[in-house]
Amino acid sequence: MQVITNRGLGSGVIISTDDSGVATVLTNHHVIEGATKIDIVFEENSTFTAELLGTDSTRDIAILRICCNPSFAALEYSNQADIKLGESVVALGFPLGVNSLRVSQGIISGLLFSSSNDRKEIQTDVAINPGNSGGPLLLMNGTIAGINTYVIRESDSGIAVEGFGFAVSSATIANVAPLLATSSQVAVPTPTPHPSSNNGVFTTTTSGSHLTPPEGWDIEIKDDGILIWDRLAGSTLRVTESVVDRIYSNSGTVYRENWTIVAAEGWTDFVIEKEETIYRTRWESGDLIEGHEFKFRFTEDGVAYEAFTHWFIVGSMKFQVDLQTPATIWHLPEYADLRAELQYASISFHPR
């Protein structure tokens, strides 16, 4: 079933029902995080308003309740002995905002325990995309091995990777879900602030520029800047810094580039829709600097993206801000809040 909130879209699965037609639904915490309204679409044609019973943000689990339909049917958890390496699995969900169920197939690639999240995880090569979050990862006997939660798309060194999807194991879910279903919220430790954060403002390690990402987004500080991303929508915002050559003119020192952007490797249907001059202030001095914006679209691995690139030249440094998000999600009205967060985060960048 599809989970729709005022902040985005995800998936879910029924784990219990009763004689009155009430169903208990399992999904990810990050699917419903910050939502003021949660709807669940059952069999693609009936919508039910969901009640949030309990959440566990550390293990990324949430339990919802919907009422009422005698057709609700629950799936059982897998026998833990059947969850093993090489076992065939399928992922069910609604990736990238589609309005009909999608199924992808693969195998269990790894079994691990995440100490930072206090949960057992299942690694799989099943295709998982934004919108799959909270949907079930099933063994071929139709039982729930886990719920699809996140994907690694890039190594620490920046190399693109494939087939690194992860699900919270039913071994963890079965222990936590009964408590959450009693309208409880599992106590979680106070998160340790990111070492590069000061009251939510992140500073690049190279030049000390500032960026304010949306709360709850994943952050990675890289040697050449910052990468942030949203687990639900698959949107990314990357700041990179590099040295450029100086160009001199009669009016003084001018730092410019040929403002041209080209398709990256693997992009198809690349179209520049708009380009224009923009302005930003330096965070330390408040001086106004001129920059350039490209709005463009492209397709990668069959997914269409909307994207913006901002370029600024300060001294001998070039600052590039890249915002990319799946086009389907970008245009959905349900993602208005997310879209605003993305745009705010993009313009929150200020070079030093």
C-alpha cells in the first residue's frame, strides 16, 4: 500500500488486522516524519486516513492504524532461519511517486547489525528507489523479511555503486512493533551534533563557506565540499569547491568562466531550460557577488531529474551548488514542502 503525507510519498505493509476491519500498518519513521496528515491508499483505489500509533526514529520504524475494511489482510514475518545469503527476495512499493504497485526482484546480499541504529539489516541487490521506503522486502513464500529503508549510491571516494539497498530486518521489527502499536514512542538517545555543524549551519572544510540543510537530512562532509540528501525523495544537494585560473581585464581583476554546462556521463535527454545571472552575499563580509544559474533536466538509469546548478567565482575559488531531484516527485503537489526546503537549502549557501 502507498503512504501519502503532506511531505511526501512512501510505502507500507499491513502486519495485523482485527475482526472489526482495523489494520495495523508498518512503514519507516522517515516516511511520516514531520507529517501533519497521513493517508494510505489500499489496492490503489481506496484511501484511508491513518492514525500514527508509535515511532522509533533510531531503528526507522513507524506503526500506523487505519479503519476499516474487511478486505484488509496481513502478511506474516519470515522465519529467521529462512533469511540467508543468496535467498531470492522481492521488494514491493511505489517508487518515484507512481500510483500503481511495482515489484522488483533480487537476492539477499548480506546480513549485518548496525550498532549506530541498534537494528539488524538485510543488504539486497533488489532495485530500491525513493518511494519504496517502508514497503516490504519479501521472501518468495510471501513473508516479510524486512522493510526497505535506504540505498547507498556512492562510495566514500565518490564512485557510483549499484545494488546496495538495505532493509530493516523483521528480527528487529518483530521486537519493536508491539510496543509501538500501543501508542508509544521509543526513547532515543540525544543525537550527537555533526562536528561541522553549528546550530544547524554546516561549514565546508576547504574554504569555510556556509550551508543550512533541512533538518533530518543526511550530511556528508567531503574533501571538496558538502553532500546532503533526503532519504525519502532521493533529492541531493552538493557543494563543491575548486581552484580556477584568474582572468584579467581593463577594469581590473575579473574571475570568470565560460558559463557552459554539459551532460555528465550516463545522462540522456539533457536539456538546458533556463540560464541567468544570480547574486549571493559572502557570509563573512556581506559583499554581493555575481553568479550564474542553470535550470536543466536529464534522465539517468531511466529516472528523469530536474536540476539546478549555481556557479560563483570568489578570488581564485569556484563554488558550485548542484541541486537534483526526481522529476516525478518535483512536480507532485504533495512535495510542496520538500520543494521549498530544497530551494531554501540551495540559496542558504554563502561563500566565505
